[in-house]
Amino acid sequence: MSVRAFIWVGFFLCLSVQAQEQKYVSVKRNFKLMGAPFEITVVAQNEEIGYINIEEAAAEIKRIEKLISSWDPDSETSKINSSAGIQPVKVSIELYNLIDRSIQLSELTRGAFDITYASLDTLWNFQVSPLEVPGADAIAKALANTGYRHIELDPSQHTVFLKKRGMKISFGGIGKGYAADKAKALLVSKQVRAGMINAAGDITAWGTKATGEKWLIGVANPMGNGNLITWVPLLESSVSISGTHHRYLSRNGVRYTDILDPRTGYPASGISKVTVFGKMGEFCDALATAITVMGTEEGLAMVNQLGGAEVIIEDEDGSMVHSKGLLLGFQ
């Protein structure tokens, strides 16, 4: 082959490589979904495709909300609640499996995570200040209608039965993480190469930014001065942040957070912020809630034994600890 032929072959090869090097853009939109702020970011070939992908993700989250909402009287979850103590309710395989996994998480956390906590919700109204603290008798009565062991599942019929009248389930401690997982799975199935879904602190990410950089989560200084201690990369993984430092009311000098301990009926105390890293948003969401209830020592010990998850725990006094697998330079 002549030198001229080599030059032309090289020229066309360069054109071919350049054509294959598709430039990508990052597209982001904010929504209010499931009663909370959602931020959906995708990396796409152009803005038009990116916005279409984002709308598809938002539609999937709305579908999940319709499925698990305890406020929608027509949802499967509401039908389970309204039939408590009366009869089993046949549900979709998707909801059945979510409830089954929730029960397994309750077993893992010794009841610190429990979707039957919803029976306590009416006792504590954190929307009104000053907070009205319910009496011990009222809490004891509500506790009688809680407990994941009173959820009866029939795997052959895919039915769910709450054994006691007055029982209710709610997915407030797992629902947003699950919705983020499902939205991500939908986008991945549509060959969306990268993105991040932030469901009010329950975050899942895949791929890299349009620039090729990793998705990063900042770890804030517990002293609240706005500075960051370090950055943690999200590599095909999720993170859930459960904080009580901004969500509490005081009564007679006592600080009450809005995360309830389903075992006692009283608000959790001692922990200001929990950040859990793991593969799935659903798991991180539930674990962050549970650790807030369990406390620093028990929660840290559980994560160190688990595998597949890491945690940073910030106490109300400003101290911070983390699990063994995180190398953050403090303990």
C-alpha cells in the first residue's frame, strides 16, 4: 500500500473515532414527589433526551407513591390498613415483596425499623409548636397496635393481613429509598449511562458525571460551621442521610425528634445525624432510620458486623464516629 493510501486510511479512522466520541451533557430537574423534594440528574446525549429521561423517572416515582401511599384511600397500602383485624388483602407481587423485605429488616434491626410504627403517628404532631406530649396510657394503647410480628403474609396467595384492628403500616422509613432504586432501574434499562437521584437525602447514583468525574457526597463538619471534612465517592451505590438536628420540637427543656422508636412509642434521642452507604437506596434508607433509633453503640456494632454497608454517626453532642470500612481520618 502506498504512503498516500496510509494517509487516507488514517484520516478516515480519525473521523470514525471522533464520530464515536459522543459528547454528553448533564441535565437536572427538581420535583416535589412523595411529599418531599426530589432532584433527578441524568447524563444524556442532549438536553431533549435528558429531560425525557427525567420525566420517565418522575413518572416511575409517582407510580411507587400510588402503590405505597397510606394517604391515598385507593392505594393497596390503604386497603391493607382499612382491613386490619378483619381480613387479608391480596396485593401486587411488588408490594408483597417490599413488605416481606421490610419484615426482614425489622428482624435484622431488632424492631428498630418497623413499618407498623404508623399507629403512633397520630399521637405526635410535630407540625404544631409547642409540642403536645402524649400521656403514657395513650402511648401504651398505640403500642398495642404496633409490632412487625403481627403482619401475616401468605406467599401462595400474596395476601397481607394485619392481625389487630387499628394496626397500620407506612413506608416513611424506606419508601423514598425504594422509589429512587426503582427510578434508577428504569433509567438503566433505557440505557441511560449515568445519573443521580436525590430523594430528600436518599441518594442513588450510577456511572460518572458528563465530565467523567465521580459523583461525590460531602461529609459536613459536625460543629455546623458549613465546612466539609471530606468527600466520599458514590460508585454504583447509594447513600441515605437521616438527620434530626433540624427536625425537632422542645417542651419543658426536653428535645423531641420526629423519628419515633416503634419499640417504646417515644421519639429517638442521642443521635443528630446518620449517613449510611450501601448498594441499594432501600436498604440504606431503612438502616439510617433504624440506627437513629438504636443509638450510636448498637448501630455501629450492627453495621460493622453486616458487611455491604458503611455508616457515619453524629451524636447530639457533636462527636462523630464511623464504621470500620470508611477511611475518613477521624474516629
